[in-house]
Amino acid sequence: MTFDPGRKRPVDLLIFDLDCTLADTKFDIAQATNYALRHLGLPMLPAETIYGYIGNGVEKIIERALTQEHGSLRKEALNFFGEHYDRHLLDHTRLYPRVRETLEHFQGKKKAVATNKTLKYTLKMLEGLKIRSYFEMVLGGDSTEHKKPNPEPLEKIIQGLQVEPNRTVMVGDSVPDVLAGKRAGLITCALSYGLGKQEDLLAAAPDYLLDDMWQLTEILA
């Protein structure tokens, strides 16, 4: 997409999703999910199927992977998932191209992470990828009562960092990211390279739909 450099939106705060926005995490999540299924004696799933479950926290991934038939195994599955994921969450996970350069570009702005991923995994991942220091505030899916698409995590961040909603942008790859941002009154930016389907993202009507993280530098001032 092309943008008019003379009409950049002024912002004081950038809030980022984590999974499939800052980093490609999907394969390690799929591996941990299949580890849980295997240890419960259940058939493993194709990685692509599990990718479709990502975005609303590990509880939802496990719930969808088990289906209603095996819902009673949810607690055991979560334990097995955590056992594997805690040790292997950085095996294949990598930052997307130009993410670090984009964070550097906005070094004069406040930045935060709002993800539905469990906070302990989030912090471990940010440290392992060596980007934790860029963010003034980090919230996981268990940091607030409600997860995205509820606006509560974003509202907590803008209140904590004392920034106006109309000078804050939510950057994510999924419909819950866009909806949470809109409900909090933020500028919304969807990324096409993540797990969200482009037609679904367009239907959610973000302010911007970008193909590359670096394009944030073309639209934000």
C-alpha cells in the first residue's frame, strides 16, 4: 500500500500484539499443542489447523484442539502444553523482517505490548528475542480480567502511560486486535502477513492495512 507522507498521523504510543505481529510464533505453538494431544493419546493435528486456533490465548487453542468430545481433558492438556512450550517457545520463533528496525525508528515514542498470550510466556519470549527493553508496559492475556477483543487491556495501557486514545495506535494481525483498538478509541492498524485472513481484516475496517511492519514509519509521526 502507498501512503501520503505529508499526512502522517501523530502518535505518542504504539501498542503491539505479539503472536504473528512482532514474531512468527505459530510453529512452536503448534508443536506444544500436538505434544499435549500426543500425551493424552489423542490424534495430532496438522500445524495449519492449529494455526487457525491462535489469537485468543492458550485456553482457546486447547479448547478448539480437544473439541467438545474431549473437553474434560482440558486441564491436563493445558499442563502438557505448558510443560513443552515453556522449554521450547523459542525453538523456531523469530522476529518478522524489519520489526527491530521499526521499534528503533520509534524510539522517541512510548511502546507497549498487549497480547492474549500468557504473561510469563510473553516476557520470556520478549527477553529471548532481545526486544523487551523497547516496551514501557507489557500485558498478557492473564494481566486483565478480559482479553482482546475486549478493550480492557488497551485501556489499562493508555491509562498507565497517560496517553490520549486518539494519539495511540493498536498494531496487530487479527480481528480481535482491530476490534479492541476500535472499542478503545484508538487508531487501528492491521498487518496482512499474520494469521488473520485479509477479507476478515478488511471487514473489521481498520484505519490502515499494511503488508510490512516498516510501513508504520510511512503513516505515523
